[in-house]
Amino acid sequence: MTNELQGLLPILIPIVVLELILMIVALVKLFKHPEEVKGSMLVWALVIVFFNIIGPVAFLIFGRKR
């Protein structure tokens, strides 16, 4: 099992890094510019945090007024 995990690490590490970057960017935009948010900030924060890659992308595309 350890060998299988080591084989997957080159694939998983970039995905995790991308996920974290998207989450941080989306949360910063959410809290830095609350006047530009469509809907509830709390709901968007939960979507961003709990729906890994899809949540931040959805917020960046649909959750902002601009």
C-alpha cells in the first residue's frame, strides 16, 4: 500500500496545492469585498470550504456581482 501511495503523490500534491490556492483566493475575495458578493457570505464561505475545487471556482464565476 505504501508503494501505491508513493506512486500517487506526484499526482496528488499538485491537486492539493491547486485546491488550497483556489480556496485562499476565493476566501480573500469573499471577505475583502463583501459588497460584491451575490447572496449570503456565510453560505459562500461554507461552499468554498466544503466543496473543495468546485466551491471556489463556483464562487469566482457565479458568486460575485462583477
